[in-house]
Amino acid sequence: MTATDDLTKTATAEALDPRSERILVLDFGSQYAQLIARRVREHHVYCEIVRHDLPAARIRQLNPVGLILSGGPASVYTEGSPHCDPELFRLGVPVLGICYGMQLSCYLMGADVHPGEAHEYGRTALEVVEDDPLFHGLPRRFHVWMSHGDQVVALPPDWVPLARTEHCPVAAVRHRSLPIWGLQFHPEVRHTQHGTSILHNFLYRICGCRGLWHPSSFVTDTVTAIRERVGQSRVICGLSGGVDSAVTAALVHKAIGDQLVAVFIDNGLLRKGERETVERTFRDNFHIELRVVDARERFLSALRGVTDPQEKRRIIGHVFVDVFTAEAKKIPGARFLAQGTLYPDVIESGGAPDAPSATIKTHHNVGGLPPDMELELIEPLRDLFKDEVRKIGELLKLPDEIVWRHPFPGPGLAVRCLGEVTEEKLAALREADDIFIREIRKAGLYRSISQAFAVLLPVQSVGVMGDYRTYANVIALRAVTTDDFMTADWVHLPYELLDHVAHEIIRRVRGVNRVVYDISTKPPATIEWE
């Protein structure tokens, strides 16, 4: 083989690398930045979220095929508002500005941006006034989702208006000579008709993407990378019963087989049947070496008398680390710890080199290991979103009850048992939650709901059972639907189902005489109660 052949082979491998066609989302503080990235990934194109002020030189090093400037809450003309490096518009890389991102692109290149005479929020009729690849194959009129007070009011001659609404004469725009486009509306939200097609046109017709980002290729590449890195060492994986840690364990096991040891800690704060499900899935089906640590008494003793939710979280986190560290030290030859860290965890914790913020929140999977554990981290899912993880789980033949299980908080039932946590309260909550979820499954609604659960309230309610007056506990039921868990709406469950669930809980759960249904949205409420 000649040197030329070697270069050709290398170039071909790079061309087929899913990350070789990379879209960067510059985050200006939008609540939709992660949603934009997810939508790009849905088109089989790899995407990362980066800081809004990333220097053009660094962007050139990352070699993206396209840039998307996100929305944001600021006004581009106010002092201290977030701006990008103007040189990025001279890189020759296609740019799509969305809402604030469009206003900023135009503003930095000479356009006037001012508050509009009428603000636009919500569903708005759009009219396309100029043919453009961005709107290829779309009707001239359709509805889009607007959320803006400012707008571009005057364009220099080198800009072309592409679309308008009743109150916004420049609702879409492109530069005449540079590869820059802008949308005043949000194509990434489901409320925008043809938003998926607009993003597809940008990715494929403008950026020239081929769609290399596929779950199957991710599995193959990741298994190879894990196998090469681990060698003959052993890997520990902490299982929680959720989809992230389960997919991590299955992926690592596919790579190294019996070199993996999974550890599951029963903290006494689990859902009904959770421990048995984990044992059945990983020990019996996958034949993974699974060590189950019964630490129920230790956790419940540490929580005795504690009512503050943040203190509960702190205590549970500390006890978990202590128990897990002690168990890890019993495993000879262990050099690595596998964690189910996801891409949103990395971004929100400031864990990526070009992440958009220092720290939005501290995630339990991000931030390193206890110094005395002396293990190296393996995080095979750190480039993935939750929906991508579920697809990987299906490819790895994980059971549906694991892959599609609703999210469960790290502190478990401790933050759904409001007030002090006791074994008696946990038993009642666990049974009520199981009844609710089981009936949702029987009704065929589980997969259409993003998250459902029961909460035991720290109040008691008067009631009548038989000929006796009772003063007993209240169970609140919560079911939400959401695309991204940043906003959520309550699920309009059938009255017949709610009626049946309430009767079953009151009839079968000792100490409960009232059931209520939470119809709060997020915001202003959160999904969890604590």
C-alpha cells in the first residue's frame, strides 16, 4: 500500500466519522438551546452546544459544517447583551440565526433592531415572500411560533427579506453574498408548522450534510473505543434502575463481557419491585456479575427526623458515596467506573470545554469521583440526549420496562414522601405509586406520558370509612407530558381512570383516605414536589 493509499483511507474514515459533519449551536441563554440540538440530532446530524462568545478561531478548529445562533432573553442593542465574535460570519460556514440569533446577525452587519410596535407571542401566520432553499418544498403560508418583543426594522441593501407576518415585516432573512440566514420564529418547537422541514433544508440543502449520526454506528464505535481503553482491567458500573445506567451497563458489557461488575445499592427508597427488576434484567438475562448491597437501614437511619428536601438530598448523596466506595474497594482489578452521564448533564454542569456556562446546576454524575476511590471514569453516553439513549437501549435488546421507564429522582421516594421519611410512609407511598402506574399501563397510556408518580403529602384529612370517622393521609397523583422537561403540561387523564385509581388506592393502601390530582403546569410549578 502506497502513502497515497494511506492518505485516501484516512480521508475516507474521517469523512464517515459521524462527528465529521458537526453543527454548533451558540447558546445566548435560550430555554430552547438543547431542543435545537436535539432536533438537529433527529435529522441524523451530530450537534454540540457551545458558548455564544466562542472565538472564531476556536470555531474554525472544531470544523463545523454549520452554525446555529440560538434565541435569548436579552435585546441586542442594550449594554452588556451577549454578542458573538463577528468574525464567525467570515468563516464561510453557513449560519442560521433564530430569534435573538437572527436579530444579532443582522445587527452586527448594519441592520436596525428596535422594539416592535406589537409584540408577537405564540402561534402566528407567516407568509413566504421570496424563494429560498430554506423554504424549499413548503407552502407560501403557514403558522409559526413567535416569542419576541424586538424585531429587525431596517435592513442594509445586502440583505433579502424572505418572509413576513402581520406585525413583523422581516420574519425571515438571508444575506445576498454570505451564507447567513435568519428566522424570527422558532422552527425547533412543535408548534411551528414545517419547522422540521426548515431545519432539514438548512442541514441538507444549505450545509450539505449527509446524515451520518445513527444509533447503530454509535454502538459499534463506542464498543470498540471502550474495549481498546479498558484492555484487561475491570470496570464497575453503578446501577440505579433507570434507563441511563442500564444502557451504560449493557454497552460496557457488550464491549468487555465478564470484566464488568455492576453494583446496585438498595437504599430503601426504591419503587415497588425495582430491585427485583434490576436483578432479573442484568443477572438473569444479560448474565452480568451483579452485586446487590442492602443498605436500607443505613439510609433510613441517616434520614430519621429530617424534613428539609435539600438536606435529604445531601444526606442521601453522602451515604451513597460511602456505601458505593466501600463496595468498590472489594472488587479486585477494578480500574474504571462507568457512569450514565448524558449530554444535558455535561452542558448544565459546565463539564464540556466549550460549554455555554460555568455551572447551571451540579449533577450527581458530573464533577469527578471521591479522591480515595482511585478509578478512571468511563462515560459512554456523555454525547447523547435521553431520546437517543432509549434508541441505544432498544438496539442493545434491553426490556421495554427499562428502556421506557419514566424518570426517577436520584434521592428516590425520599423527595416524594414530603416531610420526615419513615418506613411506614414509604410503604404507603410505594403501594399507591404502584397502583397508579399499573393502571396507567393497563389503560395503554404509559408510553404517551413523560412522567407519572404519586406523592405522600405531610397533611392529614378527615374522612369517613364504614361507620368510623378517620383522620388519615393524602396522596397526590402527578402525570405530565413534555418534550424536554424544561416545560411540562399536566396530562388530561380520563375521569374514569382517575376514579378507578383513587378507589383502588383508598381501598388498598392503609392510612390513606383522600386522593387528589395535580393539574399544575411547569412553569410555574416544577414536575417533582420537592
